Amino acid sequence: GRLPAQTVEEVAGYVAKVLAYEAHPPEDWQLHTLLVADNGDGYDEGFDRLLNRLEATFPAAMTTEKVYMTDLGCAYAGRCPEATEALLQGWNAGAGMLVYAGHGSIHRWAHQPLIFNTELAALTQTAKLPFVLALDCWDGYWMFPQKYHALGNRDVRSVSQWATTVLTETGAIAAYGPAGLAYASSEERLARAMFQAAFEEGVLTLGDLTQVGREAISYSYEARTYTLFGDPALVLAWWDTAFITPTVESTPTLAAGSPIDLNTLVTAEMVTRYGVTFTQTRWSAARGTVDADGLYHAPTLAGPDEVLAQLGPATARLTLDITAGDPTTITVKPASLTLLPERTAMLTVTLVDVWGNVAAPGAVVTWATDAGEIDARGVFTAATTPVTGWITATAVISAAEPYTLTGQGRVTILVDEPVAVDVAPAALTTTVSNLSTLVATPVDAWGNPVEIEMTTAWHADLGQIAAQPPTTHMPMPHAIFTAPTVPGTGHITATSTFTLGNDAQTHVHRVPVTVTSGPPVTLTVAPPAVEVAVGASAQFAATLRDRYDNPVAPTAPITWTADIGAVDASGWFTAPAMPGAGWVTAETEALVGTNWVRFSNRARVTVTSRVYLPLVLKGH
């Protein structure tokens, strides 16, 4: 609805007319309709017959009076005072509705014209004011500032604007007409739909009634031009009694998106003055949707919704409690978590329905994680090593058929700031002349490597050690240690320095080093040659040696053999009783790499005769 008022006085005048209309007791004039028809522009265009067809839809209790320019013998050109006077007399007599069909312009009805807007000043009726339904052109014109300036010094406000607001005491209680050009065929369809809604469905509120007419011609641009001048909440005085009574004591509850028949929540009845009783209410909703039959569909967002039931002048407001539906998703919060080792965090779950509404709590939730520990309350304790993993919540939903929902949150465990430097290996055992790599790594309190810029100085008290430049595969400070060619023990010292904030921190780490002999390459027998007398003995020893002649501990027993005399398992040789020469041989096996290698060597043995010294006897 629109009030085309230009002054405060016009607004106040219209409000006064509405209040007086609503306070007026039932009288016959309210069921009386004044039908006014143009005779056409140069020929009979059938406006009177259009009104006769509409009159046929009126109930018997409705009375009518007709002001047809054709019946009054008006010419197609020139004024027709008889018609103008008949219109003013019928309007002044009082009527509940005035329907005009014909031509119209910005400021007049009919081409002759039938009446100019300013001539409505002759109206004297102040109590029995009609609702004007204009089936013409331009009667809903309201533009301000005016598009059309005065025509020959004539006021260019429409007839309907004059009737509703310019005339503050007389005129009309409301008016409905097009703001531009319109066609009689569409307008007849509009009016027929409005009368059917009023007389067969009980729609008496102007806002709803005029909307029915607009929807009936929604196919045409005309639907967008028809404008109601007046209060859309005004109820035409065609009713006798009306009530709407809620039948529920508590607030109805239903799930988001679900339907309900609102008519089951009230009892309603309106008895009209034209003898028809209606019980079907019209509904509107603040958030949900409701059709013409009262079938309501809850909004998808949970929360209260207010619905309005209306039947004629009777209204009732009900509040519906829209709740979340059955959960369809479980959300873990926070969805992403970043912690240091052994830090804790509380996680929660939210169950939401298909619309995203938070469902009522109560489901049994269990927790699991691959990145630390989590208890039944959802308190998560981070692992001691850096890792990226998941925290999983599983909820069992109680329903007619219980079901399970699973949700996950991402968790990332970071390393803490460095507190020490680890050198790997922590202890080094290597063989002579072998190369070994040592790496210095800053670590946090849990021994996790920390990426931080660090320098390391290396020192060895045996062998040699040299720092190496960082590489893609070895970005941390590292060094190459070259073992000496002689077995021994000692230490490698790493002195590392890094900066935390503005503080330089130095850490010294000592690595014990053990250098052992290398793999055996030969077996030596000592002595390599021996000369013994018959029946005498000699000790042989066999030793495995590496390439630097360092003795190597045997990994298998040494086997001794001799082709002269005898030799036992310890290498103890016993010469035979007869002189001669031969060999004592030592053999053993040793694991070199992954292969067993046999080693042997021998010593030369010469057995000589026993030497007797001459016996000298001396006399006395």
C-alpha cells in the first residue's frame, strides 16, 4: 500500500478516515456497490457489459447502482453533465465499493471527460466512503515530483490520489488502479479474481485482496503497475462475526525444513454479511513458507518463527519453535590444531543437521588419534615427535535406527626451540684409515632435530677430521673423520654455536673414538724358520694382519700341521729323532666383509743331529 500524500495534513486526514471506517457499525451502504462505466472513445467499447459480467459474481446480499454513460445517452465527445451529476450523487449517497471501467488519464475519467480530479471537491459524504477499484489507465499514478506538469493549469494528480489523500474528509477509504496504460481484458481478469477471493474465499483485507488481483495478471506488465492507495491492513466491512482461537497451549515444535498444517493449530470462523461462512484462514510466516491451504514448511535455520493467521478482521499470532533436525554431520573443533610436543588442548564436537543447525547434545562420542593421546573428555596430548595426523571423533546417534557419524580434525606437532646439540654417532668405532661422517644437530628437549642456523668447529686427538660444507642432502654441520693407520682410542670434540633471540649459545660434545685393525690380508708365522736338534722342541705363533701390518684377532681357530716332527694345536713343535728338514704350516679362516676367506702360511724347520762334546779325563 501507498499513501500518495504531499502534506502532513493529508496523511492525518487519511488516518482519520480509516479509523472512522473501522469504527462504523454495520449498515446497508457497506454492501452497496456503485458501478460506473465509460461509453468509449468514439464508439461503444463495452465497458458497461464488462461491469455487468462482474456484477454477476456478486452475492445476492450485495446491492448495486449503475452510472453508465451509454444508458444516460452521453455523446462520444463533449461533457455529459447528466453522467457527472449521477456519479456525484451516487458517491455522496454512500457506497461500500465503487468500480469504474473505462478510459482514464492522469487527471480524469473518460475522454469527454466524465469527471476531472478537481471536481471531486464537490463530494460531501464524510462517513460512507467506498473502496475504489479503477479498471482504466493512470488511476494509480503517484509519481513525485510529478512527471507531468500542469495540463492547461489543471492539477495532474490522479482521481484515486484525490479520492484517498487530497480529500482529507470525503472521497474514498482506499483505491486500486494502474499507474500507467492498461487493457480492459486484463483488468476484467484482475477484478474477477478479486471478487472470487472476497465472496468465495473470504479474503477481505485490502492488501491480500489486491495481491490476488495482481497475481491473476502476473503474465502482464500491468501487474507491476497496479497500485493500492491506502492501508493494506484495512478490512472491508463485509463481515459480521469473526474469530481465530489457538488450540495449542504450548509452543509447537518442529524440525527445520519439516512441514505442518497450521490449520490444526487453530479454530477459526468468519460469518459474512452476505451469508457465507468461512473457516479457512490465510497464513503468513516471518521466516518459513506457507501455501494458500495453510501448509507450512519450517525454515532451514533453527530458532523461533512467528506465523500470522488472518480471517477477515480476526488475527492470531503463534510462535513456532524450529529445532535442529537429526544430525547428519559431526564437526571437530578446532578443525586444525598446531602444538608443541606434550602440550595439551581441549577438543569439542558439534553435531549439525543437513541445514547446518546445531543439534542438541547427548550423543556418545569416542575419541582417537594417530598423533598423540586423547582421553574420553577430548583432552589431547601431543606426541613427543613432530608429526601431522588426525584427531577422530565418532558419535553414536540415538534414533529409531541408531547410526554413527565420524568427524576429524587435523593436528600438527612441531619441534620446540633447541636446548642441546646431538652429535651422531654418539660413539665411533671404526677401522684403521677408514672414513666416517659425523653430524652435529641441534635438538629440542625431546631430541627432535631443529632447523636453525648453526656453526660447528671439529677437533680430533687421533687421526684427522675436516669440516664439510652443507649440501642439499646434508644441510646440518658435519665433518669427515679419517682414522689413523694404527689402532687406538681418543675423542672427537664438536663445538657448536647457534643464536636464540639475541643470545648466542655454545654446546660442546665429545665423541669417544675406537680405531681397530682393518680386515686381515695375510697370516704370518713366527719364527719363519727354525733349526732344532733331533728330539728338541720349538714354539711357533701364527698372526692375522691387516694391510698396515696391524695384528687382527682371529675369528676362527688356527690349525697347525707339520710334514716333519709333530706340532700341537698351540703351535708347539717337537722334532723327530732323525735329522731332516720340512715345514710347519698354520691355517685359519676369517670373515672379510661378507665372505669367509682362508689364510695359510708356513715356517721352515731343519732338524740336526745332536752334538756331543769329547770327554776329557784328567789325572791326579
